[in-house]
Amino acid sequence: MTHEHAIEADGLVKQFGDTLAVDDVSFAVPRGSVLGLLGPNGAGKTTTVRMMTTLTKPTRGTARVAGHDILTEPAAVRRAMGLTGQSATVDELLTGRENIWLIGSLYGLDRRTIDRVGGELLERFSLSDAADRVVKTYSGGMRRRLDLAVSLVATPPVLFLDEPTTGLDPRSRVELWDVLRDLVDDGTTLLLTTQYLEEADQLADDIVVIDRGTVIAHGTPLQLKDASGKAALVVTVSRPDDLPAAVERVREAGLEVHVEESARRITAPAEGLSDITRIAALFDGSGIEIDDLGLQRPSLDDVFLNLTGHRAEEAEPAAGPDGSGADPSAGPAAGHTTEDEEVRA
């Protein structure tokens, strides 16, 4: 436990009957950084977030948020954090400005502070022009940005985001990524759960991969990719007839070759840029036309496949009492799927 960490999980365990949803999960998130909690449906991501945000008690273990213990100081934890779930939970019958006013009032902020902070948030999230429109007229991306803005009314130093871009179109997703980067630049610490591998690659400083309730890998995106396998040299020829000759050229460099005839592509293990230089020299003046020659590192999808045995989009749905993260012990309101579990902290 150090003052350098804004979020710390220490041996978190959550059991629902005979189902062990989270099993001895531990990690730490430095202040002003982003941790991506990555895993398929039913992996235990949302259950972990619910424990860390005091929405459900762990069976064993504990966690600290902004230095406050979730078991002994739950009220202090709630004051130090914001939480945004998978679906926007703003009131559709209110305007954007009125939603901010509502949450600011619940926090006990005075009128002047709500006006100032609310105006800044609406501007920051590009919602000023729509501030006085009712939220039911907003697009999905606008609602998501408003949901995040509302989470920041009390300027929490720590923000938990449970699959924040679920259901957004690609453009809205990229816009939201930009907003999150700005938050981190201003010192906010983020814990982000996601099934979008590109999202984790774009935003996370560190990644924890969780599957069946257990941490199976932890490291930076680059470290995880490197652990998944070497980079590959990829050569794509322009004409199918040139493929056999191109294969021989690559083999002359002493590299093991994999050929994809339909794509006119040759793949070989590579150490780095020096291999590209050697292969480029072999093709120079050969008469073989090359469409592309480059170095390809393993993707996070490759990492996921290597660790779990399937790609992220092939993840099986949750099984058991609540692999998806809902807590049956928390009462009817918490017994729904995670889309219904957005409780403002």
C-alpha cells in the first residue's frame, strides 16, 4: 500500500453460492493513469468493480480507493470516486443542464458551484449547445458524454468506467476516447473495463486480463504483446504469379515462411527493422513487385487468444448465478444484468 496508488485491490474474492465469480484478484493503479480490466462476458470484471465501489461486499479481501478502505471507510470511498456503467443513466425527461443540477444538489453543492462546474463540464464534453434540450433528443454518444459529465460533478480523483463505449458507433467511441485522455491529462485516475481490445490498446497504461474470475495476465499493452509472440515480417506481392519466387527470396534469408496464396501474402518470424532491411535488399532489382513490406506485432486480440484460447468476440456468455457481475445477494435492484447496475457514486 503506497500513496502513489489511487486504486488497489488486495485479494478480492466474491462467491455466489457455489459459484466463485472473483478469485483472489489483486492489482494497483498509479495516480493519474489508466488500468484496463480486460476479459470476456462472465469473467468477473463487473463484480470486481462493484466490490471496489462499495456496491457489494467481498467474500474475502479488500480494496482501497484514494487511500480509503472499502470495508472500513465506504462513505469516504464514495466521496472520492465516480462510477459510470454500461448504459447512460441520465434522466431522459430532464435537460442536460438539469441532470447536472440534480446530481450537484444531491452532492450538496451550492448554486454557484453547480453553475460553474456544470458550465465547465458541458463545454468540456461538447454539450453546451444542447444543454437546454431534453436528453431524450440526444444521440447515444451525447448521452454517454453527459453520463460521464454527471459523474464528474463532484470532481472525483478516481473514475470507474464499466464498458463505457458499449453500443456506441465508431465515431462516438473515438470522441469519448479523446475526452477520457483529457481527464487523465488533468490527473484523474481511471479504471476501465472493456471487451474492446482496441479500446484497451488506445487508452490503458496497464492491462489486467481476467478470465473465470482469476487474473491470468498483467502488464503494459506492449509487454503483453511481446509475451504473446514475436513480431512478424509480412510481404504482400502485387501479382499472384510472383508469389513462388518471392517465397524463395524470403527463404534465402534463412526465415521460416508461411504463405497465404489467396492474399498473396508471405509471413515470417522477425526480430526487428533489420530483417525488413535485409528482405527489402533481396527484392531490390528482382523484378518482383511488392504491394507491402512491413513488421507486424501481435495484437491484443492475439494476446487474448493466446491467454484464453478464444478471441474476444468469441467469448461465451456468462454462466452460473451471476458471472456477468450482478450480485444476487444485493436485492432485486442489483439482480439485473450489468446494464441495469449503474448506481451513481
